[in-house]
Amino acid sequence: MKKTFHLRVNGVEREVICHPAKTLLAVLRDDIGFTASKECCGKGECGSCTVLIDDQPVCSCLLMVSQTENKEIITCEGIGTTENMDILQHAFVLEGAAQCGYCTPGFIVSAKSFLNDINEVPSKEHIKEALGGNLCRCTGYTKIIKAVETAAKMQFSMDEVKHG
Ligand code: FES
Ligand code: FES
């Protein structure tokens, strides 16, 4: 039986009427219209559906909508838009880090969480480890890692300018 759920997605309250077992990924895409998060494996193995829930990266294909009420949900659209891109999105463009682009939103969400949690430019190994839950079928890892490194350098040089 369908029920009403109240979700907070990208800073906006949303009311959704659906079956409680519907996945968060399906709700985001079908009911709310945020289609950046992609379904690939549907089993928590590829990371293409990654969103932030209360600042933690999670696979939205593994969560039922009923588990996500009263939580802060951020999708790639909430990290930045075409008109107002996040530093990571700029870096992905700059480094040409997307081929088909299917995995890209998931990588950006995971990388955002990673960059939020560190306080110095990470090594490539550290970036690889942090993004280990995200797979790219086009195997574009070298440029993805480089883009995250570039974003980290941009982030920390901006922080230096801000804080002196
Ligand atoms: S679609 Fe969710 S982890 Fe692959
Ligand atoms: S760019 Fe195609 S799956 Fe990663």
C-alpha cells in the first residue's frame, strides 16, 4: 500500500506518495526528477547511485524510501548546477574526466564527501582508496583521480587565500 513520505532533498522539503519499499534511487529519479544518480548494478557494488545522507556517501539503490525520512539527502544536483558548478565539477571538466558520464555523478558525490573530510591535498593513493566504492565502466580512472586531485588543490589554495 502506498504511503506519504516527507523527504528533504538538496535543501528542499518534498512530499512523495509511494510504496514504502521503493528505493530512494527510484524515488529521486521517478518521483522527484533528480536523475543525476544512476542505476547500474542495483546491488551496492558500483557507486553510480551514490548520494549523501547526513553528509555520508551511501548507495541510494540499497535504501528504501521509508529509511530516509528526516534525513538530509544531497544528490549531485545539490552539489552544483550547470550555472553554479562546484569546484569538483569544474575539475572534472578541466581534466576531461568523463567519457560516457554514467558514473560521474556518483564519483562527484563520493569525492565531495572525501574532500569535506580532509585538511590537506591528498595523495593519488589516498584518492583511489577513498573512491574505491565507485566503478567506471569506461575505465577512465586516471583522469578521475587527477580531477579529484586538481579539485583538492583548488580547494586548499582557496582556503589559504581565505585564511591567510
Ligand atoms: S546502482 Fe547502486 S551501487 Fe550500483
Ligand atoms: S565515464 Fe563511462 S562509466 Fe565512467
